[in-house]
Amino acid sequence: MYKPTYKKRTARMISWVCGSLFTLFSLLYLFVMQADLLATAQHLLSKGQTVYSPLWGTVIITFLLLLLQGVFRRIMVYPLRFHALYYFPSCVVLGLLTSIVPQTGWNVQLSANWIWLTVCIFLYILVTWMALHFPDRKNGKQNAFSFLWVNFLWLALQFCMVNSIANTKDVYHYRLKAERYLVEGQDSLALQVGAKSLQTDRSLTAMRVFALSRENLLGEKLFDFPQYNGSQGLLPSLSDTTYAHDWTKALYKHLGGKPGKNLKDNTRFLELLSQRPSATAAAKDYLLCAYLLDKNLDAFVTVLPRCHEVNDNLPLHYKEALILYNRLHTTPAITYKNSVIETNLNDFLHYGMQYTHATERSNQCRRMYGNTYWWYYYYQKPSE
């Protein structure tokens, strides 16, 4: 016979293991993956009156989820093989809680895939029906591991469900983390967020440009990051007000001016701003980079001498642009020579000639020269 003492001991072990795994998952998930998202939600919902503590928030939410599981255990009675299903309501709540996206007007909205969530709930009901109609065998002593592995499977499926419901978009989380570092003045850390990813959007690009400018690295490392928006990526869209913290005030103070509501062309704004007495040196570098991003080398060489002495102390991308400009013009307005950079440009051009297919040429050159202005000039398409 299946001894009651053995069954109780097995039940306690399964309960402890499942509880420990869920607690560990919740703590890591909330503290490591979703802390910035929850901080943004609390900031918006409280209209900036309260601050989210990642540590305490993680502990409190996890405790409440465990409490919910305990309440559910008093309602349902599952066989040992289905013990992990007690955590289904907690996993649904956890997924919904982290599916929020900020909206304008200090609001947030759930972005969960409701069709997928409905499917998961239907499958849960189906599995529950099976569990209630096919209880554990009462005869014969079963190995505890036979109960454990199936509960591990149920937990894994529920953790996958949480991930599928929640807002786990990489670029969005890059934005949240970079924004937090910007507000804290940790520009070097902001630049490390998603640095190896080719995914970005206009807001994240603008944050990186701002961080580079404050680090005096704008002309040196701008093309270390993907630039899909041209000069429009230098500044955030004025219509985007979904930031947890208004870092844009610090940005426009850094530049010495803010564009009007009807002035949507960043290059034109920077041209007008650079003529004002309030314009900072950073604003002039922004303008130079705007010309580079617009691939307007003629305008770049016209403005460059007003901002910098044309010598080997120029930032790297400015020197790359000058060498390219001299290569493309028989009678350049500025003559600049740098044997090292000229050699690199020749290598870049010859390397690309090895590949006949345009896409392959672009991809291969990006692997070797993706952080140069030359790759951007020849291969980056405005529509990307």
C-alpha cells in the first residue's frame, strides 16, 4: 500500500520545491528583468509623487503572489502530479502586472496578448479537468522523482506563459534603463545598455546621443550605435511624452534651446539654434553630426571650421568624413590628409568590392567597419 506517512513526506517535499522555484523565479524576474518597468508604472500612476524601490517592490509582490497561491490551495485540491498548478493564478497576475506600457497623460495600459492569455486559461481549465478526473494512484509506492519532474514541467510552462504575457520587448527595456541612468547622471552606464544590439528606436538613439555629448564623445563614437533615423534620431520626438522622468529638459538645457512645436526638422532647428548666443558648443557638434547623418558633406565642411580647428585632434568621425569628402571632390573646400585614415578608407572600399551581392556586401562590411562613418554613408538606408 501507498503509506500515508510517505505520501505526506512526498507532498511536503513537492510543495517546498515548487514554492522555492516559484519564489526564485519571481525574485529574479521582478528584480532583474522588470524593475525599470515597474518603476516607470509607479512613477506615472502616482504622477511622480512616489518612487519605486526595486528591492522592496520585488519582495512585497513576491510575498503577495505566494499569498495568492496559498488562498488558491484552500479552494482547489490537486493531485501531487499537478501541485504546480496552484501557482497558475499567481503567474497570470505576474504576467499582467509586467505587461504594462506607459501612455500619454500619466497613464499606463496593459499590453498583454489577450488571445494567447485566453488560450492559456482554456488549457489550464482542461488540465484541471484531467487532474480532477485522473488522481494519483493509491496503490503502489511511487518514486518522489516521478512527481517532481512533471511538476517541473508545469512550472516551466507557466513561467513561459508569464514571459509571453509580459512586456519583454528588448528596445523598450533598453529605453527604460538608459533613461534611468541618464537621470542619475551615469552616462557611461547608459551607453552600455543594449550596446551590442542592432535594435533601437528614435527615443533610445536620442538618449545615446545625449549621453555621448555629455561625455564629449559625440564625434568620436556616434556610429558605434545603429543610426536608423538619420538626423531625426538626434533629438526625441516632441510628441513622445511617455518617459518616466523628463530627461529632455536637461537635454535642451545642454544644447541651449528647444525647438518650437512646428519645427520638426532637427537639422533646421540646430542650424537656427547655432546662430543664437545661447547655443552651446554641444549644439554645434549636434549640428555637425546632423549633417553627417544627412550625408551632407558639403554643409559639414562649411560649418566645421567655425566649430573646430581642422587638424588631427578632430574627433574620429569628423576625420573620417573629411577624408571621404576629399576623396569625392576634385576641388575640395577643405584639404585634409591623414595617412592612417586614408589607408583605412581604402581598405574599406576594397573590402566591399569582394562581394557582388549588395546585401552581402553591406552585412560583411558592417561586421568589419560598422562603427565607421563610411559604412553609414554608403550602406545605411533612410527607410531602415
